[in-house]
Amino acid sequence: MKFGFSGEQEEFRTVLRRFLTDRSPTTEVRKLMESPDGWDRAGWRALNTELGLTAVHVPEAHGGQGFGYSELGIVLEEAGRALLCAPLLATALAASAIMNAGTEDEQAALLPGIAAGDTVATLAVAEDGGGWDAADVSLTATRSGDGWRLDGGKSYVLDGATADLIVVLARGPQGLSFFTVAGNAPGLARRALKTIDTTRRLARLTFAGVAATPLGTPGSAAEPFARTMLQAAAMLANEMVGGAERLREDSLAYAKMRYQFGRPIASFQSLKHKAADMLVGVELAKAAAYYAAAALDEGDDDLAMVCHLAKASASEAYLQTAIHAVQIHGGIGFTWDNDTQLWFKRAKGSEVLFGDAHAHRDAMMRNWAA
Amino acid sequence: MEFTEESVRAAVRTWLEANWNPDYGLVEWRNKLIDSGWGVPHWPSRWYGQDMPTGLLPVIDEEFQRIGAVGVATAGIRRLAAATILEHGTDLQKEKFLRRSLTGEDTWCQLFSEPGSGSDVAAATTRADFKGNRWVINGQKVWTSSAHHADWGLLLARTDWDAPKHKGLSYFIMDMRQPAVQVHQIRQMNGHASFNQVFITDAEIPPEHLVSEVGKGWAVTTTTLMHERRSADGLRNDSTGYDRPGRCYAEERTEIATVQEPYKWYPQRRGRVDLVIQRAKETGKIDDPVVRQEIAKLMILSKTAEWTARRARVAQAAGKPPGPEGSLGKLVLSHVARAAARVHTQLSGADALLAGEDGPMEGVIAEVLVSVPAISLAGGTDEIQRNIISERVLGMPKEPNSDATKPFRDVPRSASR
């Protein structure tokens, strides 16, 4: 297993960080989070075309760059660090589901648009119960003439109100199945949900006889779905450690600059020890997120355990870092105008998205089932 | 001379194939090895080495392992003594001590900590007074590993009480085999006795055993401590031959066993994470949802600690500047050990009350529960680790001190008993 990034990967990170610092300053984040869609199509398209962000892990045969989850992890980590308001995670995740479940022809039809940045895609798994397990799926797929129709609801769908293409997990006559549906399909009602973290939008979707196209053989989605959710855990974990590190660095810089009792508050041992503990928390979560991404690329006997571990670790570390960050900033850290709250809310949302730490710890223990 | 991985590998392999024989006596073999330049190839050629970059040592290590050849002595703190003398010692000291430390003929101990100076090692009050033609030493040292069988001690003592704390110290090599040096074992809360107290009453040191200059002892101490920290991660205490036949292997096993004997409980102080899943299955607690969560939390800590350490090693091997991941290991080990003790308690239920043959796993679990506190203390407390991380890695202001500039005799100290 690789335990370090190559020179090219470090270079890639440097370029990304420079771009995102320039394109996603907090003034831009605040502007987009107040906007109706939560992201700006023209701006995202320009950035994505320049950097090829949604092409990174798509095979070259389908218009992508053919890199793996380690490189996608770097993209997500930097996006999380910059709190980029864009349907990046949603689209990357949908692409993964398409690669896991789709036939070569289906991939050839769907992936080039995603890689080129023309198609904004998302994955719809959870329903009103808010579970990301196969057992939680009750949206039904039924045969309708030559085609298929979907009936039921999906919720907590990343950028679900704005995506052009929706990959839907449904229960069909043969069992668990993936379908694709256009964002503007007749019979599909989309409602944007009010979220704590307004930099990341969620939607509730209602399907009333929506015509849908199978992705892979209907009834055979269990395995590709399971793999997709492991990738989702690893992707989100990488995004989260980027945000956690940014918060940690910002709090440290503030503590060095803020004077009370005639000295920088960074000189008080209570803060020094808190800062040391924050570093430990973030570094351990980073090790897990990187390991999970490398395990997806290189294979690992305990892949499921590793991905669940990474998400559980990131959930705890990001939120704990955010709590400490507000505390270090003091009263100003609780204000709307201070940027700490932006990452705090992303930490809170990410903690729960795709299952909280408790759920992932329970899942990782299946590795050692008695 | 130009070194490449290929040329070094070929050269060491050729030499080992021509010379290694497990039937050598240990000292005889090591003398041969030292003369060849392959014992400590990263040392200067003037002193048994070849001036080789340390980055190539893993290649040489691989070749030694491939053929199963025994290396120079590393068990105990011989290596720290040798590295310190190599850097700060006189030629006379190098002549006298380096070879015998590498062969393992001389054993060493480190006389730094005192009852009144634990985390604050530079506050040592053991005194060295120059009387007639020799140094006379009086004081008390503590937490001294291997003092009971050491030939020589690396001694930090105060030679000037009017100088500020760090500037009044000197560094000596002290003969431990003199009646003025009395060694007593310290019994720990887990019942083992792994360390010693050393009482020094009018012990004598000849002037040629002063290392560096009078008043420069702190710089030398820093060198020893730096080598201690650096080797803590990679110190190999496994024997080369395991159970293979051959006189050289047998003598090496004895050498290592002598050093390791007092530290049999060390795996227990790290929490024995390796036993957790097996214990959880045996006790059926693996199906308890509350305990499962605690086990998972422990496994997350333990795995991420391991991966963080590997990231640090890979970065170091690649010659990258040390990142934060390299400074966290010690503190993280404490977290892992405490979490493991908590989980072992949950897994054992009422049996966590019992020790020895009445306790779970013939007392191993009980030993975990009463040994784990040590990991947060030994080699720098968790609090000191956090200070180091915040100051050296995060660049936060140093702790204010009231003792660094005034004469040491005016510095407040703990009341003596």
C-alpha cells in the first residue's frame, strides 16, 4: 500500500490549491450559499473545464483522465478545504455508480458528458427514513411496455434539485436495480430542502410513474451499490479532512494573532494542548482517508472495514475540530460574519451524510463478525 | 567515493558471502565486521565507517537479513553512547569506547533523570567537583535502565551553580564498577522492577572522561536524547538468528535477553490491542452493540496510528522534510493504550477484578490494566509531548520560564525530603 503522495500528485495538489484559493474565497462561498441553487453553473463549468475535476477518475476510454481514488481524493480534499460550492461530490459519486453498475455501452453513453463537465449528475439512494443501506430502499421500479417506470420518493439527494442526470437505486421485480433519470423528466417533482450547511444542497424527489433507463442488469445492483457506498465513504472522508485541516490552521493562526492578558492566547498551555490534540485528530483522520483511497485503487482484503473506518474517523475529527475552532475564536467565532461557522456547518452536515460515525463503526465491526 | 544503491548492495553482498559464518564468536565476528567498514558504514572512515549516506543503510540491512548475518551491537543504549562519543568525544575516548561498544563487550546506562528533575532534565543537581586531579561526583539518578549490569554510565552533572541552569552542566563517562556507585531496583505499580535508582557518593572520574568541555554538557545531552528519540521507532531488538544454530546467534540471543528481561511487560503497557478481537469473541461481547462501538473506536485509533507512523517513515525515506505526522507517534500511543485498557475492562466484566492465574489470560489482562499508565509517562509525558508538538510543529510560543537566566542556585526547587 502506498503511504505517500508522488511528486506529480503533490504538484497536482499545489495547482488545485492555487486555483481554488483564487476561485473559491469565502466571499464567493457566501455569495453562492445565499443563491437559490447553491452553486453557479457558469462558474463551475469554467473551473471544471480548466481543471477536469469530474474527469479525474473516469477512464480515458470514456473521456476521462483515468486516474484513481487517490487523485480524486486530492481533488475532494482541496475542494473541502476551500469549501467549494459545486456539485463535485454528487457528480463524482454518480460517475462511480455508473462505472460500478453500467455496461460498457451505458458507460460510453453517460460518462463522457460527466467528464467533459456538460452533465451534472447525482446519486439518489436514501429515502425519507434517511438510511443509506440497501434494506432502506422502497422506491419501486415496474415494467411498462418496453421500458421501466419509477414510483416513490428519494431524499437527502446531493444537488438533487439541480442535477441533469439522476442515478436512482430502486427495488424492481428482480430485486435491487439502478436506473438513470433525466433531471427534468416528466412525473419527477424536485424540492430543495432547507439544510444546516447551505454550501451543500440536498433535495427531496418524488417519482410518479417516471420513465427510467436501466443501468446494468435490473436486479443485479446489490454488489455495485455496496461498492459505490464504500467509495462514497472514502470520497467524503477525503473531502472532510481537507475542511478539518483548514479549520485547524485558521484557528491556530487566530490564536497566534489574538492577544489577551498581554500575551498571545497561543502562549497559554490550555490552548497549546488543545492545538496539539487538534493536530493529532486531523492527522489520524487524514491517514485513514488517504489509506481508504489507496485501498480503492490498489485493492485491500479489508476494503469495507477501511472505508467505514475512514468515514467514522473523519466524522469525529472534523466536528471535534470545528467545535474547538469556534471555542478558540471565542465570541467572534459564534458570529455569522466569522468564517468558522461555514466550516462548522459543513462538518456537521458531513458528519451525518452517508451515515454517522456510529453507523460506520457498526459497519466496520462486521469485518470481525463472530 | 560515489555510492549508488547497486554498487553498495553488490559490495556488501560480496563481502558477506566471503566472510559471514554463524560459527564465529560474537565479539570475534563483530571485530571483523568493524574492521571491514560494514558494521557502521555511515560513520566516518577514520572511525570504522565509510562515510556512507544514511539513506543507503536500509539496503545494507536487507543484505544482512538476506544472508542472516549478525550486525554490530544495538541492544540497550550502547548505540546512544557510541553516537554521542562519536560526535562529541576526544580521539582518546573514541579509541577507548567506540569499538567495545560496537562489539557489545561494554554495556552502558544513561544517568540523566533525577528524583528532582524528571521532565526538566536540565535541572539536575548531581554535582561534579574537581578535587586534586579528578572529578568527584555526588548525587542521585533515577529511572536508569540497565544500571545493574552496565560497565559505563553517561552522566549529566552540575559543575557550576552560579551559571544559569543549562550552562552549568557537564557530561562525563563514569565507571559504574566502583563501590561509590550503588544501584537499587525500583519496584513499579505493576510489580515489575525495570529501572534503577543510582546513589553516587564520592565517585571518581578521571579528567580524560569529561565529554566536550566543562559547562557544555547540555549540548551533549541533547545529542544523546536526539539519538534516543530517533531510534525509539526503529530499534531492532529481535535476534538475527531466532532459533537457528550457530555460536554467533546463540551469543547474540543471550546479549538481547539480558537487556530485555526487565521489560517483558512492555507489550502490556501499549494495551495489547492485538488481543481485543479474540477476547471479544471468546467472551461473546463482540455481539454487544455498546462494546462493539468501543472496540471500533479503539481499532480506528490503533489503525490510524499505524498508518500515520508509516506515512512518517515513507516521508523520511523519501528525504522529505519531517511533517507533523512524525511528531505525534508518542502521544497517539498513549491514546491507543488507554482506549485498549478501557475495552479490555469491558470485555472482562467482573474478571477485570482478578490478577495472576485467577485473572483473564493468566494475568495478562490484569497486567495491561496496571501497566498502561506508564506509556503516558516514560520517554516524555503526554503533557511534554503536547508542548513539543505545539511549540516545534505548530510554532506556538514557548512556555514562559523563570529559571533560564538566573544563577541555578537561586532557582526554586522541590523541597528535599
